[in-house]
Amino acid sequence: MTTDSAISEHLRPRLQALTERMNLSASDLVADALENGRSLAWQERFVDTVVRGIEAADRGDFAGEDEIAAVLDKYRPAG
């Protein structure tokens, strides 16, 4: 099935920028939004977060053992 839709002028540049950053087509991004309820703003924040994480990893900025243990303890079931 092929569907055409009009994208508003103020969303078009954001969608184009996101397709370039994610190496996906506009159709892929729209399909993801429809299938998973992910807005354009959500997708933009997601990509920004991933990029910041990669940059931190490239700098060698990783969580230490104590930080990992604290997160695991926070979510570990009481026993």
C-alpha cells in the first residue's frame, strides 16, 4: 500500500535533518511514529542522546563499577 501525505512547512526541515542523521527515509520515520507512537520531537531527542553517549564513550567516559552496582541495586528485587 502506498500512502501520500502532506508534511507541513515547519516540520519538513526537521524531518529532513532527522532522515540525514539517522540514515533513514522519511517514510521509515513516519512509519515508526505511527507504529510506536514516537513523535518527531521524541526521535530528535533520542538521536541527540545517542550522539552524546557515543561522544562520551569516545572520550572514555564510562560508568565505574560503583555506579553500575548502584543502578543494579536500585532495580534488583528485594530478597
